[in-house]
Amino acid sequence: MTGPSSEHNDKPVTVGALHITVTAFRGRTLDQKRELVRRFTADAVEVLHVDREAVTIEINENGPEDWARGGTLSIDRSTAQPR
């Protein structure tokens, strides 16, 4: 592995693998996911100077039955009273 040099270099430098995990509610389209991973990858290459092939992205989708806040599942939040 190599790291970025002290000189400004426009070429990506692989500094190891970069894994990005996205967790979101279900319902995004395939085109939205494609655009999200395209932009995340482009930003990682530009900001972190990594090779695009070093960037992996995992999208985890859940429903409101899989999330909770303040002790209440999201699916139940519209009917729950704050405590």
C-alpha cells in the first residue's frame, strides 16, 4: 500500500480499502441507488485520493418495523404518545 504524497497529485493513490455502509428505509429506486453509489465513489476518490476500485458500498434497507427511537418502533410512532 502507498499513501498520498506530500506533493499535490491529481492521480488517485490507493491507501487501502474504503467501505461505506448506508442504512436507510426501504423504497429507493434502483436508479437512486446507482446515483448514490456513483456520487459516494466519486467524492471518496476526490477527497481521500483512493482508487475507485478500492471503494465498496453496502446498502442496507430496513422497514419501519426495523427502526426504533426513544423506545418506540418507527411503525408505531404515529400512534404512540411521548413519555
